[in-house]
Amino acid sequence: MEHPDEFNVVGLAAGSNVKAIIAQAEQLSPAFICLVDQDAASELKAAYSGPAKILAGNDGLSQLCAMDEADLVLNAIVGSAGLSATLAALENHKTLALANKESLVAAGPLVSAAVKKSCGRLLPVDSEHNALFQCLTGEATDEVSKLILTASGGPFWGKPENELSQVTPAEALNHPRWRMGPRVTIDSATLMNKGFEVIEAHWLFDLAFERIEVIIHPQSIVHSLVEFIDGSVKAHLGPTDMRLPILYSFSWPKRLSSSLAPLDLAQIGRLEFFPADPAKARCLGLAYEAARLGRSYPTVLNGADEVAVDNFLRERIGFNEIGNIIDTVLERHEVVDISSLSDFESVDAWAKSEAEAVISRRGK
């Protein structure tokens, strides 16, 4: 671990990987470790002989995020399961380094209200939003013309749509630039991930969706840009390595040295940019539509996508069907306001159940 004098890890959490969390605990010596999966937590208690206190389940995760010993909480949970951790950290006045974009996508009003009520601090960890955060430092919001998020385009950028029906999960998981988890990688291939990031940017920086643009940048060197009302543009460039935005979030408002190799722009040679048309990129268009409609639409968007991606990875549906399933679920849902965690949980559960039902009824 770099900069051991700057940081002290007091808690670690994971889903169910007993072996990995024991190895991390032996290296980092936390006071608490948590596994959300109850069976795995029981296995951990039998296998772990170290001094850390073992917590279990979602209650244990919330306890971990709220502990007095922690000043900063990094939430990198994938999916809507990360919302309770986000709210627990903010409600207990922590600085939250947020890598769980679904918290803001599916429940932006709840998270925004929690930030304001608790005076907690939210720092974006996603490379694009971390880049925007850095570009906006010292700038007045009313002088911003638009935010520009870059997308690599995933493994299928430029392929005709009729060639995508036979795409396999292995091909979709072969991202050309980033190493990420399965859901995020598939969402990157469909451009849904970039749609989620548009919604996330809206809640982070309080800009209308019409002022948040997506462009394709295959090299993934420019992570985001900010255009100002005088026509000037600030861009953030960096290696395609998530350790850099994590380090900045941990060290903010100062910077710490990094062992990552600096960019060699002469060697990179060329930076390319292409338009990303939401009308042609089905999932990106659905995300913009759900964002503009608001209320429970983004919650349903996220829940339906979570199920559709999982079913694609299990080879129950084709790659091209992901957007169709999400669209169908969005059309069928009864719109409500997301005013509480229970509202979110109810809508999220319905969206996932309906998506499963839509998939099961295909062809009948």
C-alpha cells in the first residue's frame, strides 16, 4: 500500500469472498471486517483467527459505514445494493468517496437530501466524474456551458447493429481499455453505463441533463471535459487506471504522489473523438429519457438493467435484447415519487421482478 503514513484502514467489507477479505485483513489490519452474505460470514468466523471484529449482512455493512472510527468511506458496491451504505455514511457525517453510481442513478433525490441534511461530503470516484470534479475546482457553476463525458465505446463501437445479435458474453466482457466488474463492463458495451453517468453528473454538479453530453473517445485518455460560456474547454487527462481517481478522492483537497507511470502524449500520438447519438445507441437514449422524466423512472431503469445484464451473462437473452427488456419495463411501470428508502426498495423490487417476468414470457 502506498502512503501508509497517510491512511489507516479501520474497516473492510465484501459480498462473499472469504479468502480475499482474510488476505486483505492480514495486510491492512482493520478493526472490523464485514461480509454481506450471511453464510459466507459464518464461514469467515470459522476460518479467520485475527483480531478484527466480524460483522455480517446489510446491518453489519451499515454499521461499518457509520462507525465513529472512520472519517472517509469508499463505497464501491455494484448495483442498487450500495444505496444503504451510501445513506448510512452520509447520515453519519462521513466523507463519502462514491464509486457506486447506482446510488445516484436510482435514488438521486434521496442521496442529495442526505448530503444536504447531514452536511456530509460526497467525492466522486468514477474516473469521469472525478475528472469533472477536478476541472470544476475553482470555477463558478453559472459560468459552465456544459459537461462532456467521454466513453470508450466498448468492444463493439462502430459495428453494425445487425452484427450484435450474435455477441457472446465473453466478447462483451472483453473491454478494450478498462478492467471492470461484469455488470459495468456489459453496461459499457451497451452505453448504458454512460447514460447512468449522465444521471450521476446531474446530481453531483446540479446541471440540467440537456447540458451534459457524451462523446466517444476510444483511447480513454481524456476522462471528461468542461466547456465554459466563453467557449474555452478544460479537459482532464490521465492513465486508464482507477487507482488515480481513488487516490485523489482519498487525498483531496491535496494531491499525493503516485507510482503510476505518467502519460507520454508523444507515444500515444493521437486522441480521437466521435459523436455518441442517443437516438442510435438504444440504452443511452433510454437513460436520457428516464433522466428527463425523473421520479421513479431512473429507479426502474437501473433495476431492469441489472436483471437484463445478469440474464445476458447467463446466456438467457441476446445482447440486442437488453435494451428491449428495459424499454418494456419502463413502459409498464406506474410512476411514483422516490421520497424514502422504502419507496426505492419497493420500486426497485418491482422493476427486477417485472424484468424477470418479461424475459420468461419471451416467445410465448
